[in-house]
Amino acid sequence: AAAKAGAARVFTNEIDDFASVALALNAAANDVAIDLSRLDLLGGAPAPFDVVLAGDVCYERPMAERMVPWLRARAAEGVLVLLGDPGRAYLPASGLVELAHYDVPTTLELEDRTMRRTVVWRVEPVG
């Protein structure tokens, strides 16, 4: 979406093999260019981003425990950090500002219902 909207450069990061292929296929299907990194950025030095978009990353405790502090650190650096989340169990209880919400159709094979309310949050530097 960022590339379609005309962002100067879109840098994607994914360590999962299947998700990395999905990112590349999605970019090709939408005729956009992305830079794809397979490195685990959560343990390393911050990269110079203007905006960080994270989607549905609070579904498991280990992932949320690594991702949320990293997102907060980027917000503390002045980066706009947006988190899309459909109400997962490990979403932080504080330090988030709701910007928008959407009802998204899904299937019972993936979720426990056919429609999920998904919220776009701005991540604050501290919780």
C-alpha cells in the first residue's frame, strides 16, 4: 500500500520463508518495487525509517515481547509507528492511540468468526 501510495522507498522485513515469498508476489502483482530484508531487525541497531508499519504481531507472547519494545523505541526516536491489530491476546493495554478501525471479512478456517474488527493504532514511546 505504501508503494502504491507513492512512498519514495518501501523497505520490508520478514524472517518467515512463506511470508517473504508472499511479500514478493504481492509486490509483483501490484507492479511496485520493494526492498525485502530477511534479517531479524529486532535485535539490531535501529535503521533510519520515517514510518514503521506492523501488522498482527501480537498473536503470541514471544513475538509481542520482542516486537512491542522495538516499536516503542522507534516511536521514541520520532518515527511514526502504526500497528494494525485485530484484538490479539498480547496487544499492549496502554501506550496505543486508536486512529481507525475496520471490519474485515475472514474465514472460520483462520479465525473464530467470519468478521473481525481490526484497529490501526499509533504506538506511543512508553506504555
